Amino acid sequence: MLAGSAADWPQKPVKLVVPYAAGGSADTLGRAIAKHLSDALKQPVVVENKAGAGGIIGSQQVASSAPDGYTLVVSGIGSHVIAPAAGPTFNPLKDFTHIALLGGPPIALVVNGTRPWRNFEEFVTQARAPGEGISWASPGRGTHGHLTGELLRSALKLNMVHVAYKGAGPAVADLLANQVPAACMTLSSANAHFASGKLRLLALTSPSRLPEYPDAPTFAELGYPNLTGTTWFSLSGPAGMPADIVERLNAEVRRGLKSAAIRAQLQQESMVAADLDPAAFRRFVETEIERWSPPAKAVLAEKK
């Protein structure tokens, strides 16, 4: 076998770039997979957070790395579908080897618990009333939360004013402080505050209601099936990685996602695990690009 193939790989630590700040969904999932891979590969898998530009900066670093299996990235819908639609950066298909789909949480429409909107219908009524409209937060321009909120605003003709944050953490902090009344963000970013009543969940982009939140309707059942989707995350590397290394990584990731420890962590974070081989995962990425790139281009072309 060629040097760099699975026969002699890995012989040194592997770097896993998370192209977002620490503490978010991508970071949580990436660190869980890194721990599993470290044990399985008998080499450290070291997580490096390199945030910026909606995941573009860290992803670009990996795209420019040697395709030897020692530099990987937590890719996903934000960094490899939505952000590239905003303008020329990298080609999410040609510049990467897509290894394994990890899974992820749905997007949630969330409001501060002191606000009077008890359900989605009351929120819509307020957002259509004359006045300044409702300010709403997203984890940042070009994120899946931003795209979902803008598609919601457009579909229902709501008076909603976007406030972009540098990550879900700051957005949640201001939402809790009632500095901004509403937000569209991953469910896992907000779910720790539902039981206390500090935040209220109004709707989800999941295809069906979640068992842990049986009273939260989906956008599909509210009449907006185009707002169904998951903020998925994945494992990718530079284009041209050896096929046997890709197959080994894919098998180890899928094994890890089925482990009791990672399943329990994913459930706690309101994430759903995936199970696709490399070929099926690449087809999935192609489908997601076809689906989300046109609305992403339209939204991100608008001046905010």
C-alpha cells in the first residue's frame, strides 16, 4: 500500500479543526467524536477551534492541507452549504473528501420566557402588528439559524429584525437577559433553559415532534414544510484522501455514534445521530447543496 494509507496510518496525532467557537453544537459533537477516535486509532485526535466567517476560515485551512488523514474538519450545513453560497470561497464538493455524517439538532424558534407569546400563533400575530417589529437573534449571518429565520419572515410576511451574533453563546446570553426577545438557533443551544421557564420553545424544524418536547410543533405541521431540516455536522478532510483511510474513519465514526456514551450525550444535546457510508454521505451533501444554496444566495445577497 502507498504511504499514508490505512496500513500505516495514523503514526502521529490527528488534528480535528472545529471551524466555530468552543461550546456550540459543532464543538460538542466534534469533541465527542475526537475522544472516540483517539481511543479507536490509538493516537490523540486533537481538537482545534478556528472560528470565523461562518465556518469558512477553519474549513479553508483544512482544504489547503495535505490529504494524508492528519488534518480533518467538522464540516456541516453552515460551513459547507450555506456560507459558500454567499460568494466564492471554496468548492464544498471538489475541495473536500466527505467522510461521515455525524448528525445534529433541529433549529428552534425560541423566545424569552417573560414575553407574552405562549405559542407560535401568538408570536406571528405580534410580528404582524403595526410597529417596530420583533428583533430576533441568530448565531451569525450565514448560519442555518439565520437562514431559517429569514425564510420564516419571508414566508409569513413578518416584521422581524435580524440581529446577528458571533456564535450561539452570546445570542443565548442576550436572549436570557431579554435584550433580544426571540431567536432562531439550534435546539441544543437553548434546551438547558426550557425547564426553568427562562426560555420558551415555539416551533422546530424537525420532521416530526420530538419525544422530549411533545408540545412543541414542527414548522411542517404548522403549514411550512420547506422549513424542515437539521443543522447537521459531519467529518471531512482535504480532497484526495486515500480511500482506505476514509473507509476506516467512516467505520469508526459510525461505530462511535452507536455507542451508549455518545448516544446519551447526543440525546442530552437534542441531536440525532446519522449512519451513512462515504458514498451515501457525499450524495447527501450534493442534495443539501441543491436544496439550500438557492435560498441561501437570496438571503445572503440582501443587505442587512
